[in-house]
Amino acid sequence: MKLYYTPGACSLSPHIALLEAGLPYSLCKVNLQDKKLESGEDFNSINGKGYVPALQLDDGQLLTEGSAIVQYIADRNPAAGLAPAAGSAERYKLQEWLNFISTEIHKGMGSMFNPAQTPEWKESVKATLGKRLDWLSKQIEGKQYLLGDKFSVADGYLFTVLNWAGMVKFDLGKWPVIQQYAARVGQRPKVVEALKAEGLLH
Ligand SMILES: N[C@@H](CCC(=O)N[C@@H](CS)C(=O)NCC(=O)O)C(=O)O
């Protein structure tokens, strides 16, 4: 498998999943400014959506959308326990989490990187994110991970988007439970390995 990624972007989530799953993979860096690979090749010609993550499967197919990609990775090595079995009630809970992270956290947090965002727009995004984090904090309280005691691909994804808070000056201080959760996930050896590989930790 080959993961098209950009350091620190949401592609960190499948990068973490690949390491946690212990699967062989290679990385291919994408410059999101000019949509070029390091080879100079046009990324748009590989993924017409023009965004990361994208995972090239061993049969050559391209899989996009982070939530689908991390489930694909988890299912390649069920023994790693990164996702409940497909079809189980727990698997739908995982999908519920992935969708929540994608639409309610990722997109709001990600919008704050947009230089065209007006101060009013930013305030409105922060207010909505605040409501989501109020709720999220109550869900995480007393738990190690989103699904309970076991780390899943949803944790790698949530960690990835919470990790942007500092970069976009969104203070998580109001949610100590979420800060402790992010620190817990961030200490996992495979998460540290992914951060180092992307040049985000030294
Ligand atoms: N719907 C996609 C969104 C992925 C996404 O937002 N990727 C960002 C980086 S975090 C990106 O590549 N943005 C560049 C662009 O849209 O041109 C997913 O869930 O995987």
C-alpha cells in the first residue's frame, strides 16, 4: 500500500493506522500548495479530488476519504483490534465516531487554516466547535479511548484533528478531559513514530 500524505494534515490519521496495524506500506509526500509530488508528478492526475489522504491499494486501486481508508487498514489486520468486526453493533459506533470527527471537528478545525476566513466566520466556527467539544468531553470522561479501553482508528483520527488546535490558536484549555485524552493518544509509541516520520516531532 502507498499512502499519499502531507505532513501534519488529516493523512496523519491513516499513517497512524498503518503503523498501529503493523502493515507494510510506503509514503508519498504531496505538496498541497501546488498539488505536486516530490517527483514533480501532478497529484491531481492520481487523485482527481486533489486532497489527501489517498491510499493506493496493492491491486493498484485508489481509495480516498479518511474514514473509509482507516477502516480498510483496520480490516487488513483484524488481530490488531483497530476496528470492531464489520457488521457488528460496535462497528456502527465506530462509523458514528468517524463521521462525527469528519463532519463536526475536522471540517471546522480545518477551516481555520483558510487565510480567507473572516474574523466573524472564525468566531462562528469556534462557537460551534465549542458545543461539539462540550459534548465530546462528557463522552470521553472516565474512558481511555472513544470506544472504551481499546484504541481504535477513530482515536488516531480524533488525535490528528485535535492536534491542529494549537496551530489555529484554538485553546483547548476549557476541556481538560480532551487535552488529557489527546496527550494519552499522543504518547502511544506508534503515534510518536508517525509524528516523527512526518517531521512533526524530533
Ligand atoms: N473528505 C476528505 C477531506 C480531506 C481533507 O480535508 N484533506 C485536506 C488536508 S487535511 C486537503 O488535502 N486539503 C487540500 C485541498 O482540499 O485542496 C476526507 O475526509 O478524507
